[in-house]
Amino acid sequence: MNKIMDNMSQEAIRSRQTQNKDYERIRCLLLETQADAPVGLNWDIRRLESKRWYDARSAGDPDWRKNSRLWETTKGFLVGWVHPDSMGYPYIEIHPDYRYLEGEMIAWAEEHLADDGRVQFFVYDYDLHRQKGLAKALMQEGLRRLKAQGAINVIVETGDMVPANRLYTSLGFTEMYQGHYWLLNKICFALSQA
């Protein structure tokens, strides 16, 4: 990561349409950033493989790259990719050291992936930025933009993350549903106890 940070200010970034040959590079981006990116920032590699290969056609989905764009350094280092997920919502895959490109990537998605002028994004923040007002500023700017585009309702999902829930309450959101997600980490242990 440090080598990348050292080179960031030295290299220009360009974006272009995703091509079939980019699949392995996108796959590598997801694998390389898995340990350093916050949970949920980028897709798990299995989700990409499903998008590409889970299809009735023997060669997989030939349109997996449709309506997507990638960002790379002039030396060819892939740093980001914007694409629609299976429901058509824009999704940003990005190297954590290049998050400053998110604004440009969101602007591209708003222009090219909006359905009837509407775009849905999922936003994640870093633990190290908590309690500095960045999430509130991001939400306020996002709400301002949504209002300017005619949005009436906004829904956010946090689960049981108390700090996030406090933020949304401070912005005027009200809780509409409370649920639980269950995870079983030790399936072999659980089966042996049955």
C-alpha cells in the first residue's frame, strides 16, 4: 500500500469503457483490496464470478461488462470500476487509496446508469473517520442533491449500528423496521452438537 500512496500524486488517472479483457484485472483488484478495504466497500470475489459466469450460456454472460467503466493509472494499474449490480443499481469497486475518485465515479454512474433519473448507492465509511463529521456532511450533501432532483423519500439501512442510527436520527430519519441477521461461523461444530 505505501508504494501505491507514494506514486498516487505522480500518476494521472484515466477512465474508459470496460472490455472483456479487463475481467482478470477487476478480479485482481477485488482480491488485492479485500484485506485493506472496509467490509462491504468492494464485492466479494464470488459475487463478481457469479456476475460473469452464472448464466445459462456455456461461455457465461457475454454482457457482464455492459454499462460499466474502469479507472486506471496511466501505467495501467486498475484502481476502480463502476458497474450495475444484478438489480441495475450502480456499484463502485475501488482501491482504498483512491477513494478521492468516488465523486467522479458517482457522477459517471448518475449520468449513465440512472433509471428514470434515479440512482441508488450504498455508502460505507472508515472507522478512522468516525466522529469527525464526515458522514454527516456526506449525508447532508447527498440529501441536498436528492431534493434538487425531486426525491421525496430516502431510506437508509444500518442494522443495529448505534452510531449510524444516532446520525440518521439527527438528520430527521425515523426508524421504520428493526431486524436481525444471523451468522453461523462454526457450521461443523454446530452440526456435531445436534
